[in-house]
Amino acid sequence: VLGRVALRSVRLCALSIMTDVEELLKRPSAFPSESGELPMGEFTPGEGTSSLDFLQTRAKVLVVGAGGLGCEILKDLALSGFRDIHVIDMDTIDVSNLNRQFLFRQKDVGRAKAEVAAEFVNRRVPTARVTPYVGKIQDHPPDFYAQFNCIISGLDNIEARRWLNSTLVTLVELDEDGDPNPDSIVPFIDGGTEGFAGQARVILPRLTSCFECSIDAFPPQRNFPLCTIAETPRKPEHCVAYAYIVQWPRERPEDKLDKDSPDHMGWIYQKALERATTFGIEGVTYMSTMGVVKNIIPAVASTNALVSGVCVLEALKALTFASQSLNTYMMYHGTTGVHSHTFVYEHRPDCGVCGGELRELHVSRSLTLGQLFEELHEDPKLQLKRPSAATSETVLYMPKPPALEKALAGNLKRSLEDLELGGAEVTITDPIFPGDTSLQLKIVFSD
């Protein structure tokens, strides 16, 4: 009986909140979208207006990620009047998620996060309709993302956020003068948390700076070029990555690595320690091994709740024009109190995704192509993963298919001078850039 009463109370609360949103959109705003520094449209208040009708009947929102932040975002969207909500996540529920990912219960362990989250919200908020998708975001074509009016990211994976950002930039249609068609722009609201720190950002592809414009603000991901970890490891992380990526599948091909198994992680640690000793590298510990393999990011429920509220509020403003939008970045620090700061992330002209400018790279003529790739990987403004390179006349290197990689692997050890790349324009592609997006480099010898 108490359960039924509680469920009825939640539903009544949801209906009450949606009534509040309706009233908010019916009355004039002192700070409509058109009055802000990042205007998205003109707010027209009143009964039966386009803003209210659009929110309730046509607005289609995608939430990327159904983890700690994603659960909060789904809840906030449903309780803010959004009705057509979609969520995508590739993960399944682990018992360690239950302390902060409140849409899941013990009985849900092992099931897909997206499906369980959708079922929970649909059951609790009768006006919402949440559609789940299980899988990687890269599994869906660009047209899939073009159908949404707004996309909110709750991911902790930088690579996935870069891919999504690049995809949304490529969706924007440009006219003859190079100006973007507003109807082809899908607002991208990116949220992220780590411990007591969080951030929310509003990105209008081709109008504001994109996620890639500020990639150097994030620490490089712990991904390493295979040639580095296999031949010349220099850091403790290289040794761990080699044990994890190379030695485990080679020496234990029948065993699936369980990152939560002390035995499996102990094996990785011992192999990494042996390799570090061989190359005279210090600093390999069991905890650092766990950090590299599991890419552990601490999570605090209150930070997720705060950042989610900002993200959903920005989505509401972006789709109804009821208030001024964030321009463009909000940073939150909660370690010693409640501190927030907003500022504008400027567009970077040489951004590999939205910049379009040819980037000059000054390097030594003796630098090999493989060493160039390492520099591109370690450059904080690029952080490429598995780059390919080509000129207008020839393909220099591609990591796949295997036959082509084998045929071109010799170029990795050749100098840029030997490859006749002085003054040449080189097109760099990478898995972080979807579709036709690429980085244009002009090689300039500095010696």
C-alpha cells in the first residue's frame, strides 16, 4: 500500500512540476533568449504559443550516457516537461553503480543501463516517453543524430565526446557564403563531473566554439601509440598498457579480462612491473595499474545532481527561448564550498573540426613519420589516437585494413625529408574525427 501511495505521490509531483513549466512559458520573460549574448530565437509567451507547443509535442531530446550524470539528466528532463526523450548507452549495470545511479536496483544488475533507465522513468512519469538504445554512439549514422532537437551528453569518456562533437559539426549545412543554416544546427549540451568538480557547456556547432576547440583543457587520455608501448616505453603507463593490450591477449587468449578480478589485475601489474624493470622505468604500482586499465574517475552524487540541473535548464532555454542561454561554459568547484564560474570558450581558428585553417607544423627534416604521429598524439590541442596520413599524390600510412597497414608500415621509420614532405600539405584523419572531417597540416622544416 505504501508503495502505491509513494508512486502516486511521485506522479502527482511530476504533473505539478509540468504545470509550473507551462505557467513559466505562458508569462513574459525579463531575460528572453534574444536579449542574451548567445541568442537562439525569439521567445513568444502566452497560451498555445509555439514554445509551449514545441516542448510538449515536437521536441526530441537525446541523452548520451545513462550513468551517474545520465540518470540525473533523464530524471530532470522528465520532470521539466520534456516528453519525447531518448537515451543511448553501451554499458550494463554493475553492483558498484547502485550507490549513485538511482534509477537502478539490485535486481537490475547485469541488464543494459539504457533499457532499465527508460523503464524506470516511463513508469514513474506518465507524461514522458523514454526510448532506449543499447550500443556505442559510433554505431549510429549521422542521420540518427540529425533527428534530435537537442543532445545532452553525460559521458565521462573524452574520446566519445569528441566523436559526437565532430559528428554534430559535420551535420551543419553551409550556404554559398559559408554561413551555417540554423535549421541544421543541433544544440549540443555537454556535462561532465569528476569528484567535487563539474562543468556544463552549450555548443552550437559552427556558431560557437566546439568541444575540440578546447581539447587542450583536458588531460590527455591514457591511450598510447602501439609503436611506443611495444618498442620504446618511457612511462609507467606505457608498461601497463603493453601488459594490458599486448601481453594479456597473447599469453592468455582464452581468458576474458575481468577488470574487477584481483587475480587478473595482479597479473597485469606483475607483467607491467617486469617490463618497467627491464627498461629502467620506476613508478609502476598496483593502484596506477588499476587507473590505466579501468580509467577510474571518482563520482559524487551531489555534483551529478547540480551539473544535471544546469544541463537540463540549458536544454529548456535552447528549445523554448524562455531565457538567456549560457555563453558558453560553466565551471563548478565544490571542494571547499559552492563555487561556480562562467566564461566564453573562444573559437580556435586552427581547430581540426570546425576551424578549417591550414595548420603549419615546424619540425626537423630528420623526424620520422612514426615520430610525427607520436607528436600528434601528445600535442594537447590534438591528442590523436590512431592517425592516418596522405597527400594529394599518395597515401603515407593507414592503420587498417591490415594488408594496407603492412604495406605502408615501412613509412613509419622513414624521415619526412625522405618522404619528400617539406612544404607539402598532409591530410591527417583519425577515429576521433567521423566522416570526412580531417586535419590539414603543412609540413615546414625548421632546420
